[in-house]
Amino acid sequence: MPERLTEMLMDTWTPLIILWITVLPSIYMAPMNQSQVLPSGSSTGLKRLNEEQRVLHRSKRGWVWNQMFVLEEFSGPEPILVGRLHTDLDPGSSKIKYILSGDGAGTIFVINDKTGDIHAMKRLDREEKAEYTLTAQAVDRDTNQPLEPPSEFIIKVQDINDNAPEFVEGPYHATVPEMSVVGTFVTKVTATDADDPVYGNSAKLVYSILEGQPYFSIEPHTAIIKTALPNMDREAKEEYFVVIQAKDMGGHMGGLSGTTTVTITLSDVNDNPPKFAQSLYHFSVMEDVALGEPIGRVKANDLDIGENAKSSYDIIEGDGMDIFEITTDAQTQDGIIRVRKPLDFETKKSYTLKVEAANIHIDPRFLSGGPFKDTATVKIVVEDADEPPVFSSPTYLLEVHENAALNSVLGQVTAHDPDVSSSPIRFSIDRHTDLERQFNINAEDGKITLATPLDRETSTWHNITIVATETRNHSQVSRVPVAIKVLDVNDNAPEFASEHEAFLCENGKPGQVIQIVSAVDKDDPKNGHYFLYSLLPEMVNNPNFTIKKNEDNTLSILAKHSAFSRQKQEVYLLPIVISDSGTPPMSSTGTLTIRVCGCSSDGTVQSCNAEAYVLPIGLSMGALIAILACIILLLVIVVLFVTLRRHKNEPLIIKDDEDVRENIIRYDDEGGGEEDTEAFDIATLQNPDGINGFLPRKDIKPDLQFMPRQGLAPVPNGVDVDEFINVRLHEADNDPTAPPYDSIQIYGYEGKGSAAGSLSSLESSTSDSDQNFDYLSEWGPRFKRLGELYSVGESDKET
């Protein structure tokens, strides 16, 4: 309680004491300022100053004659007396007038022109303006003549502590690494005070921490913030809120203060090792999983963040180190386990791995705390899957001679079901790879047989695909390529490489080479071709030609004499037998045509070249082509002329729409009555040949006139109308005596199917007056009205 009372008294009296200390010197100085403004070195002014000092009996600061002082922010009921101007020339007769000019003269500062007293009319603020420069002058009041030269002086505004410190750049944010030692620099703050830093302690600042201890400290005068507590852990608390105070007056009581906040964040360092969430992981995987497919994830947690939390995973032990691999997910930092090699349930059903997670970025300062790594055990169980058949070899190569017999076995493929419950296998050939169906396969044992003959010269290789399918599950299928090589046999005889035609000069020399011929063989012997040439047995003693085998496997034809003549014989045929060296050897006979030609003295053939046997002497090939072109042109002109003549001689055919004659056709058919619903088209009565535009005979009046044919007798009612009319048309069209123009055809047929019979009066021997029409009422409502009309007519006649 006494401490609290003392604090209250201090808070109450401190401002009064400071005001007394600050204002009192100005009050005491006011009489001093009532001195005149004189030039430097005035003896009168110095004398008065010494007298006043003796009267006051106290030490004073050095007096500056050209300065006055006024306290800022001082206000009262009356204007403040700043000072007094006085001159020795003033006898007190009030004939001297004081004039003031300069900064604030007349507004802020006012002078009594009689006494020279200067008053401040307003409250002054040193932070707005610290000093004012004024000019004073004494003049004669009557004449306004200056009594002394103008004197310049300064009025300074004395500072009081009226501005609190401010942190212009606040609030602040700073970062310091976690686990830092005590005294580690964090940041520096700066406060400013608008008061006068030279006069007094109004701008002397002292810094302190109001909030944020015991974690941080601050230098009182430099405002440097440092760590004050060791081993601050970011994982425990990451952010701190610190309040800094700046107080003027050197930090003493009564000074003004300002505060700011500093948010300090602990940055992460790698001080925590990774740790697996569990020590044992279990995964299961199907044996037919694809290579590279992930089968599970493990996670090592790290309390650190960013780069310090990144870990790498590795398999360090286990029986599946070559079967599995583990990689790091860059996004989640998980360890992903993948399959590197195929799994086989029948071979191994489970694996045990030991995986390790280790930090990538290590801080050596914390290695003493232990290794920055952790391990866990992973158990992987392989589950059985229905696998497709497996061939005994990934590819097969078979060889067969091209003369192999049909249905002979070329080779065999084998496959088995790798599952525990083995399924029988069936084999087949993918016919897309054997479009010509040259091979077959036994579905049970996989033996491949020949279906069609082979020919090495046509195709040396045959590539087919064999398909193996499980009997119990047809979706389990495997394929294997089979390459079949066709081996050569000597089944082709050699023959001339091309058709040769030799030319022999009449004036040739004996032993001259007429032609060199070569042979080819479609077979492919291992050591190359070797041919034997010979003449037919009956041509061995040929008197005209002989042959000679060359070292390059070719044959030269030589002439035996020079007595060849075209008049005697133009062409010679020389059969040559060619044999190969195969087993068994094959041979063929080729005939060489030798023409006897006329040659020049240097041996150039002249009269038996290609043009000599086709053209007359002196006629070139170009001339022959021109002659043939002219002949073809003449033939074309003749054909066109004959065609035009034939078109002009053909008579004009009269079209149907130009025939203006009338055909009169009479139809003695009254229809079938009410039941006649089978009406026929009148087009049926027309000549079908004429309709189609074909005229069987020309429309020419015959030379002989025949009498018109009498109409045929009516036919029974049972005849069909269409059939009847068609018969009559056929008779009329084929009757040579019938005129082809303006003819009259009579059809004596009344139709059929009417219950009333014929209603026609033609060829009737009775009259209307002899008939009784009452029977019409019995035919139905349609004929009842007709009967009434006829009955009324008869009654009218009787009346």
C-alpha cells in the first residue's frame, strides 16, 4: 500500500515539477530579455548586465545579446512577454518609437512602440517552427528618423516534452531459426521523437519489452531484439507476439512512451528424424500384376517441414530385394512399392522386406541426437491368378525340304498351364498368319504337319503363329511365333539366262566367237552353280559350229569355217544341253538362233539388223510409221463416208404423235352390271408393239383390197374379257388381209356377272311396252327406284 501511494504521488507531482524546472528559467530570464538590442561591444549594456547579475546573486548561462527565448505550448490569460527593447538614447520623454519587423512581426509577435516590450500573441510549437528572425529599429516619433541602425535578433522557441515516441515502420515481422542459442540476433526496431534531441532529455529514448518475455530481450538504447531462451522448438510453438516500448526522458518517470508489436516466427531446422507410422505393413498382390504397378504405400512422418521433411526410401533387407523396388512420391512423401520382376504364385507365395526412410538434408548440429532415419518391415503375400499357358520356348524354328511329303510332321510345340490346378491345352494356328493354309497342327500334342506342297523358289520362309488355349478357361490364351525355313532340293533344271540370237558375218573367220551365252538355275546350291554345256549327240560333229566352256561358267559359240552364205542358208539352229551339278543332276536344252548377215570389211553387221528383215532397202523405220499413219487415216475417212450414206438412205419412221388418222374401234360390251368391279384399262386394247414405239410393218396402203371380215359371233359368258380381247388383237395383227388403217373391229360380247343379264336393247325383238319392270324391285334398293320410274311411265302412257 505505501508503494502504491508513493507511485500515485509521483504521477501527480512529476508534471508540476517538470513544468517548474522548465518554466522557471524563462521567468527568471524575462527581466534579462528586457535589455535593448545593441551592437556587439556596447559598454552601457555590459554595465547594466553586471549590475543585474550582482542584484540576482546567482549564476546564469552565457548571455547572447541577439537572442530571445520563449517557451512552446505556453498559454495564459495574457500575452506572453518575450523581452524588451531599449536604447540609451531614450530619455524617457516618449519621443522614441520602437518598430519590429521580420518573421511573425505584427501577428505572432507584437511590440509596444513606446516601451519596447515584445509579447507573443499565440501558442508556439517548436515542432512547427523552432526560431524566428526579427529586425528591431528605434526612430524619432515625430520625424520617423532612425535614431540607430536596424538590429537583427532571433527568438528561439524552447522545447518541452510534448511528443511521444513513434514507431513509424511498425508493426514488425521477424524470423529466427528454431533451437537458436541465447543472444541470437532477431531484428532491430526504431522509434522517433519529434522533440528537440539537443535540449534536455525530451528525445532521449529507452527501449523495453512489455510482452514477450522470457523468450526475447531488447537492448535499451540500440533496440536490437535477441533470443533470451535456448532451444526454442518450432514444433512446440512456431510464432511469438512481442510488444516493444520506447520511452523518452531517458526512461524516467514522467516521460512519454510509444509501443509497437513484433511478430517473431521460428523457422524450421532439421532437428526431427522421420518416423514410420507403424512398424509392420501387410500387402497382397496378384501374381499377374503388371511390371511397374504399385502394390502399396508406406509413410514415414517428419515433424519438420519443407526440405527438412523430405525423405528417401530404400529396401535394405529381405528376400525380394530384386523383385520389388520402392520410390518416393514427391507430393505426399510416401514410399511407393512397385513390382520389378514377374511374380509366380507357384514358385513363391510371400516376401518379407525391410524398408528404410532417411532424411535427404541433414543438419550436422543435431547428429548427436541420433540417426535421422527409421526402418519398418513389409510383408507381401502373392495371390494365385489364372495364368495363360506357357510355351516351352519363346520362339520356334523349323526346317523342311521343299519336296517334303504332304501330312509329314515338320516339328512340335509344347505348352503347359502354370497354375496349380493345371488345365489341358489345345493348339491351333492363327490363320491370319497362314492365309494359304499350308500347315496344320494337331490340337492335342502340337505337332505341325504339311498341308500343301512347298516351293523354296516361291517362298523360302513361312512365319506362322501358334495359339495355345486352356480347355477349362478359353479366355486364357498364349501365342508363340514359329518360323519355318524351306530347304532347297535340286528340282529345277538350268536354262539360258535370256533368249539369245547370234549374228554371223558371211566373211567371218574360222574360230571366231559368235556369241557368249550364260545359264541360270532357280535352285540354291550351297557352293554355287556349276554348269556343264554340250551339244546334242546328233550334233556333236556339227560341221559349222563348235562350243567352248569358259572359266566364268559361260559358254562361247565358235564358227568352224568362213564359207557361210545367206543365199545358201540364212538361219542356223544350234541346240545346246545345259546340266547342273546337283543330286540328282538336272538338265535342259536351249536352242541358239544364228543368223547369217552381210558385214562390212571391219566386221560391222549391215544387212541383218532389226530393220533389214522388216523394211525394204533404203526405207527407214520413221518412213514406215508415216506410211502406216496415212493408211489408217484413209481407212477412217472411208468408214465415215459409208456411215453417212447409210443414214441418208434410211426411210423416216412416222412417230405416234404425228399419225393423224382415226382408228374406229367398236366395243359391243355393256359391262357386267353392279357386280362389274374388274374394269379394264383401254390401253389393253392397243397394240403393245405400237406402244413401245416398234412398228411391225410399214403404214402403207396395200395394193390389193380385201373385203372387211365379218364380225365373229358372240362368245359364251364364261370367257375372260382380257383373254378375249388379246386373242382378237392377235388375230387382227397377224391377219394379212386386214387393213392396217381406219379399221373397225367388232366385239360381240356383253360381259358377265350381272344378275340382271343384259340391259342392252340391241338385237332385242321386244319393245319397252311389252316389258314388265316390277321384277326390278326384287333386285335390291338400287333397282327399286328404277322400277318405280318405269312403272310410273307406263301408267302415264295408259292415262
